[in-house]
Amino acid sequence: MRKTASLISILLLSLSRLVSASATPAQTSTGALEFTAHITPTAARPEPVRQFTFYILTKSYSDIVKEAEEKDPVPARDEFIDGIKVSPELKAWLKGHDTLDLTSPDLDKLLTPDNILNVPEFLLAYQRSNSGGVTSGFPKQKYTEAIRAQNPEKYEKLKQDYMAALMKFIRAHPESVSGVELELDGVNPQRKWDTIQSARRKRVQRTAPDLAQLKFLAAKADTDLEGYAFVSGLAPGDYWISTLNLDANAGDMRVHWDVPVKIQAGQTVHVELSNLNTTEARSSNP
């Protein structure tokens, strides 16, 4: 009976050691992460980021944003220009110049006399700019249409004479081109381009956080009232502590974090998040 009890005790002890031995590698094969988050407002003391959710990602959030942007590319510039409702001459001019903003104060520096005469929108804008909104120097529309219908040759001669005189005037008075941009707001493609860009940015802002959580989320952690959080069970490797596209704020400061960290087996890594390692820091004051 004593032999049986001793044998059972030995077996139990051996089994216990076996379980402990097999459990030890599993416990040390992962690492842990602890971090604190503080924001320092302008001319103030650091404040803890309380009860805020942080995301532990396997890829930098800035790279995830780039991936989302690649999946939702902006249209090619020339393709966009082909789709706007302006004259073929203006489309050709836009493709040959690094601007879409026809209301820029520096537009007059990009325009040559040939541009003004050969691009209908520029010619009309120049005429309006130099005549108080009324085309001058060339007969009124109804009259010219009557001449064109009755005597095309006379119309063409009249037009050529006017264009030659206008060319001579522009070359002699280059300052007369100044202000032409004020007459181009109605055909300015920059507004439509900005609308396309803004819509794309909003789509990326919506899709990037979802992409981050669906493909690259390793863990989430909420900070306590001291701005402290702890995450365990992380496989060894490279991670990023991220706030995604959410603002953490204190006082007048709004910040994002996307901080890299390397996890090693059996170790706890400590990271301090502050203004110094934010990806973006801005004040809410003007």
C-alpha cells in the first residue's frame, strides 16, 4: 500500500515537472509592451492621455495610409484635363504648364501674347479685363455674325486686322495682362481638381483605419487615468504603437502617434509617448 502511494507520488511529481517544463517555453516565447502617453500643451505641464485606445500594429500606420491611397489613386492629370469642359486650346495649354489654377495672381507671368490670342478663354478674359467687362476694338457680336454670313472675306479681314492690332498692343503694354486671372474664375479647373482631391482624402481617412484593423492589428489597449497601458502575449517582431487617424489632445495640442517598437521573447519593452515622438503635433490656437 505504501509502495503504491509512493509510486503514485513519484508519477505525479514527474508529471508536474513535465507540465512545467513544457509550459515554460510557451510563456517565454512571447513578449510584452508597456507604455505611457503624455501630451505637453503650450506653456503647460505634461498631461496623461487618459482612457484612450491605442492600436498595436504590425505595419506603420503611415504606410497603411499609403497602401489605401494606392488602392484609390487620383486620376492622371492629363486624363482630368481631357474631361473638363473648356476649349481644346486651353486643354493643350494646361497640359503644357505646371498649373491648374487660372486664378493665380502669377498667371500673367505664364501667358504670352500668342497664348492670349490663340486660347479663346484667355482672349475673352483679356478683353474683359481691359474694357470693364465689355469687349472692345472688335465689332459687336450681332454685327460680326451678320458680316460673317454676308461677306466671310470681309469678316476674316476685319478679324485679322483686330488680332494684329491687339498683338501689337499687348507687346507694347505687357502690364495690360495683369488682372486677367480675375476674369477666369468661371473656367478655372483648380476648383474641380481640389474637389476630387478632397473627396479622395476623405475616402482614405475612412478606409485606412479599417484596413489597419482588418490586416495589421496585433492588439488594442486602453490607457488608465495615468496614461499607462500594458499589452502581453506579443510574438517577437516589429510593431507600431498607433492612434490611427484619431487625435489625442490635451489643452491646445492635437497629436497622432505611430511609434515603432521591437518586441523580444521573454521581455517587457517600455515606451514613453510624448510630443517628441508624435507624427503630427499642432496647436488649436490660431
